Amino acid sequence: MSAAASGRDRAIRQFVGLLVPVIRATRLPLLVVVLFPVVPAVLVIAIALARPGPDDWFWVVFAALGLLVGGWLALRRRQLLAVAADPEVLITALTGLVTGRELWTQLVDNLSAGRVGVAVARRSRPLRVLGGLWRGVRAAGVIAEFAASDELAPLTPLRLRGIWLLVLACLLAGVVMGVAVLVGALLYLLGA
């Protein structure tokens, strides 16, 4: 039993040792992506406020949308970097997640002869055992506990996918804001 706990702890430490540098490596690229729509949005607001006109509110609201997308990604970036700030907290959270008593009780229950034996005849015994283990993990709510943990929530697949979507939204917003800066500058120069 102690060998299994030692192996588990070593595996968690190795995983965190690989994960933390990857997260820290995203610090600067995500900052650049955050600034991509924010800088042109600030310029659009400055141009809209510098030139008097009836459509000033449109430009300010338009730029606020770019600031909103950039701010949302900045928030997700901060949450992701907070995970990597203290690797020991991450190790503790992961260890607490996989050492829960209800997880092991459910795994033992799923590996009982009644549950593993009722499987497709073409599957081998090891595959049925692995399937029983996975049913145990899902039934024990480990995924829900993972998402509910403040330390681990930024690492859920939904949040990570959301960061990628926000990156794409920021890049698109940056291009649109850049065009808005050009249009706003031309309107300002033309006196319209």
C-alpha cells in the first residue's frame, strides 16, 4: 500500500514538474494576445473622444467590446498563472483529489465480480477491468471535484478550450479594432 502511495506521489510530482513550466511559458504569449485588441481599442476611444461627432458613442461602445474580450482573456490568463504560482499547492490539490475515500470505495465496488463480469464477451479481462475502473472514476465524481477545486478549475478541458477560443476572439477583435483605428483616424483627418 505504501509503495502505491509513493508511486502516486512521485507521478503527481513529475506531472506538476512538467505542467508548471508549460503554464509559465504561456505568460508572455498570452499577454501579447491580450494587448492585441486592447491597444487599438484604447486608440479608437481616444480618436472618438478627440473628434466631436454624433457617432462618438458608437465608437466608444465598439471599442468597449474589444476591451471586454481582452479583459476576459486577461482574467483567464491570471487564473491559469495562479495555478503555476505555487507548485506545492497544485501537488496538494492533485493528491487530495486522487486520495479521496469515496474514489477508492467506488473503484473497489466497480472491480467486484458482478460489475466487471457483465461485459461484452469479445473484450479481454484487462479491458473490462480498465472499463470498470473508469466507471468508478466517473461515478465517484472526480471530474466534478476537479472542476470544483479552486486550484484545479483553470485546468479543466472546458476552461482550456475557452482560453483558445478567447485567443481567437482577441486576434479577430485586434484586426477589427485596427481597421476601426484606420477608419476613425481618416474620419478625424477629414473632419467628419
